[in-house]
Amino acid sequence: MCPMENPSVDRQFADPRLAALYDRLHPLSPVIRDFYLPPMLAAPAVLDVGCGTGALLKAARAAGHRGRLCGLDPAPAMLAVARARADVEWTEGDAASMRFEREFDLAVMSGHAFQALRTDAAIGAALAALRRALKPTGRLIFDTRNPGARAWERWTPEHAVELRDADGTRVRVTLEVVAPFDGRRVVFLETYSGPHWSEPLASRCELRFCDARELGEFLGQAGFLIEAQFGDFDRSALAPASPEILTLARLTAQAGSRPPG
């Protein structure tokens, strides 16, 4: 096993060798940046839950955000990459463990971080913590893959990706589903191979998929009201087979008036 302090963190995030490849494998695309940055730049204090290497917060700072930017992630290896930029607040932890109270105008969960909440209880605990972290007028924006698009059907070795590491060495990344969609979750292996390693490095990953109805139920129970949902980062309408479910929500008046806790 790779060195990790939190056994719930997937190896691709916990192993420093793999964390160093994350931004090369999943670069922040212009369309994703353009979806998230305007509301982030308009918010004096922003919390990024599951911030990973911090690419989105770094982009916000580079674009001129002068207020508080805070990134939260449970993987020390990912935060080690994020901390290359010192003018952002980086905090180790998961969503449910947050102890912020009415400190942020906006919370975001990008990079499908919401899907790392694998159970109903985990989703409920995370949303409750987010409710406490937000000011009464706070908003939440997050993305999650639409189960109707059945993205996991393309997670096969035939769709392998090749990239170069910091030394220019070729690395091959393959996906293979090992437990197909059961109505809620998909389990797959993400395998990295390259001349730097004597054997391939495999990360077992499990993702939760929620449709729009389920998301609405979870958000409503946690005191959030959905303002809008889109089917992709270009703000196209949400359809049954849209690749994404992008959700913009705000606290309800009742939730905003509750005491923290």
C-alpha cells in the first residue's frame, strides 16, 4: 500500500507519486474555470471542499480574488501540491469534520468531489457541515456526473490515457470497472504504469451517483434550496443523458436562521 494517513482516501490522492500527476491528468479546462470563477470572484469568502491540488482556488487568486480563499481536502499528498501557493488557506480534513461556523459566502465542490460521499449518511453529514459553514445568505455550487449518461461504460482499458510526468517520462493510465453500477455506486480500478515504477500502481475507487431528484431531496433535507441545475459546464439545460448535473443552491431562510450545530 502507499503511504496514507487516512485509509478512506483513494490511492490516487494519497500517494505523492500519483498526486503529482493529478493536474496533468485532469487539467482545469477553460469551460470549467469559466463556470466557477464568476461566482467565486463575486464572493468575499470562498470554501472549496475536496479542493485537491487547489487548481480552482489558485485560478481565483490569479484572476484577482482578494478575499478569503480556503481549500479543504483529506489527502495530505494533494495538499502538498496545493501548498505551492501560499496566499490561499489550505486545511486537511473531510467535509463532515468541518468546524467552520457562518464564515463563507460561497462553498464549491468541483472535480466531482461530491461523488466521494458514498453513503446517504456521508452526504447528509457533509451538507449539514456546509450549512453551518455558510453565512445565512450563503450559496453552494457543485458538479456531479449524471448517472443517465452512464460514463462508467467508457471506463475501459481501451480508453487508456497517456501523459508525461514532470521529468517528461511517459505514464499510461487505464480504468477498469470491477463492480458495475448497482443503482448507486460504481467501483473501478485506476492503474498507472510507467518506467519509474517497478510495477503498476493501482487505485481502487468507489463513486456515488445521484440523479437530480435524489440531489434535490438531500439538499432539501439539509436546508438548501436549488436555484438552478445545468447539464454541462456550458450551462446547457439538464436532460436525461446530460453528462453532468451542475447544481446551484442557497440556504433557505429557515436554515439560515438556525443556530450552528
